[in-house]
Amino acid sequence: MATVFLKPGREQRAYAGYLWIFAGEIARIDGQVEDGGIVDVRALRGQWIGRGFLNRNSTLTVRLLTFNHEEIDEAFFRRRLQHALALRHRVLGPLPSFRVVYGEADALPSLIVDRYGDVVVVQTLALGMDVRKAMLVDLLAELLQPRAIYERNDPPVRRLEGLDKQTGWLRGEADPLVEVEEGRARLLVDVARGQKTGFFLDQRENRLAAAALCPGVSVLDAFCYTGAFAVQAALAGATQVTGIEVSGEAVALAKRTADLNGVGDRCAFTAANAFDELRRLVSVHAQFDVVILDPPPFARGRESVPRALAGYKEINLRAMKLLRPGGILITCSCSHHVGEAQLLEVVAAAAADAPRAARLIESRGPGRDHPVHPAMPETRYLTCLILEISPR
């Protein structure tokens, strides 16, 4: 088997459990192997580190699969998938929709598998997983017994691996607009055209926590996508919910979802840029009891963090001005480059400018079907803060 030798001192992160080996950390590659194939990884003096798949065309050159001397074959992937599925059953119970595999956190780097009822959606985001896609689909069909499996290999990150965008049915076929249950809600998920794999499963537990704060109050849901936060709030008893979303297609689905749940009369969705609409609402002195901010990732890389922090501060400042005294702000960041500490700093700065007094009630992360790899901060990307905002 071909072997990747690391430069002196570059083995420490891997010894700590980090699964990515970058091109600049590699001293040499001995032996013949095609990109996408399996390589051993060793320190420069030959000490064993682990085994993973190689892609010389990617800056992220090796993704480690194991730190043990074991064969990377079909049986290996079956064991990993079974372990991932067993964890979800243990921590979630019999939920119909959940993340089955969360890449590195499940020791299956670059593999994402989401279940929406009897439809499974797969992403193979690195070459090493992509060349094993047919085998993985066979295993998922065996273990999950879905009606159909859909491929959502359209994230731009695949270009970094030299891979093209690919979407479509890999096994069976079904209506791509899937209805799923989340607590009391019935939600519509478009696995073919929606964001990510069609939906934001990572926010499930946060949506239910937010809804518990909404009985008898008015709610503003900015960046509302297809209205899951909004509909959960209305089902919990919110008197009026206003949703803002830039995508007209998502707004149409949000309205359908509200009607499906019998809360369409208490939900109003507007297709608008959330920054502009928040500014307008402040200008007309609109007031709400709860404001939810769940924007897309403003910081996709370290270089964009300063601009992202300015964006987060702007929307949080405007949200505070829209809240009645003692109102609740639920504010999220879905970039690991802007974690809990930075988001709290943003909230504090916005509160100082508002001026308002902010009290943190709870800090939350992704749902339990998105476990975090302690050695890989990239897997802890979602922060959800729940705060009380009062006059200073």
C-alpha cells in the first residue's frame, strides 16, 4: 500500500484525532496509488498514524478513515454506517427524519446522509467517497430500506476535489417534495431544489426550544427559508408570525407549509432582503415579542470573518430595536468561523449601540443527530443563542 509521510512535527494534530492532512504537511508519498485510493499515513520516521483516502488534486490531500490497521473495504463501511445509525436511534428514538451520517463526526469524512421519511439524500463531497458511491448506496439501501435515494452532489466544495455537480435519483424514485413530521408540525422538504439536502435538520431541537417561548406573543422570523421556525411558533400559540425570506420560491413553500398546519391565518411571509426589511420595520416602529435570526453563513472562510461580524451586528442591532421590553431574541450563526464566543461579542456590541440590556438565557448547538468531533472544530459550526432584551 502507498504511504504518505508527514513533515517533522506535522503529526501531532492527527495523533490528537484530527482527520485532515493538508498538502503542505506532506513530506513525500511512496508507492503507487490512484487519487481516491487508500494510503497509509506515517510520521517522517515511520511511526504509524492512520489510513485514509488520497486526492493529490486537493489541498486537503488525505482524509483519515481510521487510526487502526484495518482493511478499508465494504465491511468497514457497513460497520461505520451501522454505528452511525445506532447512535441516532439511541439519542433520538424513532424519529422519521434525521441526519444519519455527519461526515467527520461519524468517522466517514465528506459523507452526508439525511433521511426524510422514506426518502434518503446523499452527498459524497470528496473524491474518496465519490468513487465508492455505488457501494455506499447499496449499503444505505440495505440498512435504511428507503423508498428512494437521491443524490445532492451540487455543493461548490466538490470543485475543490475535481468533481462535477451531480443530482438525481440513485435508487428508486419518489416525489422530491417530501412531507416530514417535526414535533406537532408537518413540514415540506424539497430534496431536489431546497438548501443543503433540502432542509435544515440541524435546527430541529432549536426550533422546538424557540417555539416553547412563543405562546400568546408576536414573532418575527428573519431569514425564515421555508418557514419551519415560524410554523412551529404558530403551532405553539403565537398570535401572529411574520416571516422574511429573500427567495420567492421558499416563501411560496412557507405559505404552503403554514396552510398545511392550519396556521396560515396567523403567518404572513414576505419575499424581501432581510437586511432591508429589518431596516424598514425599525423605521416604522414595528414591535415584536420574539425575534428569530437564522441567517445563512456570513463567514465561509477566515478572510470573510470581519465582514461577517459586521453583518451579524447589524441584524442583531435592528432585532433589538424591534423587540418590546423583555422580549426574546433567538440569534444564530451557522459558520464555525463565528462561534459562540464571537457571536456573544457581537450581541454585546449591538446591545451597547441599541442601547439595550441583554441577558443570555441559553446557548445551544446543532441537534443530537449532528454530533461534534472534539478534535475537529469544523464540526461544531452552529450556535443558537436565546437572550432576553430589556431597556438599559
